[in-house]
Amino acid sequence: MKQHRLAFVGVGRVADVHYESIQRMPERARLVAICDSREEALRLRGAEWGVPAFDSFDRMIQEVNPDAVCLFLPHHVHLEYVTAAAKAGKPVFMEKPIAATRDQAQGIVDVVERTGITLLVTHTGLFHPAFERILEFIGKGWLGRPLFAKGTSAGWLSFRPWDFRLSREKTGGGCWVDAGGHLVYCLRAIFGEIDSVTGYTAHLSRPEMEGEDHAAATLRYRSGALAQLFVSYGHKLPGYQHDWPLGYLNSLEIYGDKGAIRYVISPNPEVSYFSEVAEAMPAEWQGWLSHQPPESYAYSFQAALRHFLDCLDTGMKPRVTAADGLATLDVLLRFYESCREEVRLS
């Protein structure tokens, strides 16, 4: 293992969380440069983090020559910057979703296959130890056959004037494509591939958004299992004034023919289990068996980055490839294509 020199391209909201991840593993990673199109962001973050700031990706690569780049950008420019990183021979750690359109996502898959660069799409929820333990619980047969799930990703996201999420083109839609992917890829790991998806989008409380601020989806899996997912950027929950992830609820409920699981992902992880299988529960236990994982919600970001660095050290294949990112985006876009109507309330 070595200390990898990383460069951030895009220093918006999520970059702060990833910067904190680097601070927690100084022996593995160090931030050496940042790049953004916003002059004020470069000035503030460059001074705060003590690194050189650039408004040109190519100039940053030439002058700093980082070991890898971390792309925290509007979705519609992911292909452009993955292509530039690949041309420079730089591995890529990239925020989800993989792109804003299928063609852009397929372009990223093609670039990765053609150049052989390491690229990880940050499906961070897969890396939290709580979710890994849920997969173990299911893998042992304690849930039985997975039958149904409910997923929620809801809160009041605070937008800055420059926030790309206000733009339908830059985001690829609205709250669904920006936040719904976390629910989709987690359930895909449990239920497998999706046969069909349908539902509704609506504008109910955030007129500043071009895309939807609410989305409700029903998924049917090839196994016959069903799921209902709800995503919103217009719900005021306790703590919403402090912005994401405080006051923002991410959760999953998973039901099988032998048990059930409740998983609060954020703001504070908590897992509850029930199973009729004897070895799954203490003999004297009645009802839900609940516990709070020792790892915080932000730990999933650290675990994803650590895995990326492991891939760089060992040459192993990332757990979330460009093809995996395309598969998740395809479900998100199929939902939009199947929506029956869109409601906008002024």
C-alpha cells in the first residue's frame, strides 16, 4: 500500500464528505489539487484545504500529475471528464449516477473497456458494514425468499444558486435520478434484476427545480418480487435546517417468507431483524432484534474510497464498475419513460 495523491474535480456539497474520508485515512490518501469552474469555490476550498486550485482540468493534470482523479460533477459532463482522465492515464473515483443519459453512460463503459483504466462508481450504500451484514443475513436463508421491499429517500435538500440539481439537463431529471439510485442498487443486490418499473413524478413543493421534486415508483423483479420506492427533495423532517444528511431519511424495509428487515440508512444507521428461523434469533427473543451499527452513515463513503485505493494497489476489479453504473441508470431512466403523468403545482 502507498499514499495515493488524489485530485478533486468539482468541490460542491459532496466533496466535503469525501474530503473528510481522506482525512480519516492519511496513510492511504492525500488531496493534492482541486478543480472547479467557480472562482469563489476554488478560492475558499483551496485556502481551507491548503491545496492548489485550478479552473482547467488539463492544466491541473500537467502541473500536479495526481495519481487519480475524483469526479464530483454534474451528471451530464461525466463522460467528458472520464474521457479526459483516461487520456491522461488516470484512474477515476466518480460520484453516482454514472451519467445523465444512456448514451453518455455507454460512452463511459466504452472508454473504460478501451483504455483499461480503473473506474469506481460510488454506490456507497453497498459498502456500509450494516448493509453487508444484511446481505449475510439473507444469504444464510434467514429472510427466506425475498418478496417485497419499501424504500424511502426523502428530505429537504438545500439548494445553492449554482446547484446543478436545479437543472433537468445537468441532472438528467430531478430527485429520482439524483437520489433514487441508492435505493435501486441496494435492492438489486438483494432481489436481482428488474423486469419492469413504473410510477409517477410530481412538482409539489420546489418550484425552483426543473425536474421533479417527488417520485413514487413500483418495481417488479424477474423473481416475481415487488418493491415500492419513494424519493423526495421536498419533505421537511426534523433537522432539515442542517441540510443533508441531517434531517434526511434514507431507509429500506425488506420482507421475505421467513422474516423481515428494517434498515435506517441515514441520518443514523439502525437495523432491526426478525426471522422464524431458530438460529437467526436468540431463543428467548420476541419481536424485532434491533441494534445500532457502530459505523456512522459517512463511513460508507470512507469504505468506498478505501476499496478504490485497494483496487489501485492490487489491480483488482472494482465492486461497482461502469457496467454496474449503467445497469442502475437504466432502471432510473426506464422509470421516467414509463411514468403515467407529471403533476406541477404552482
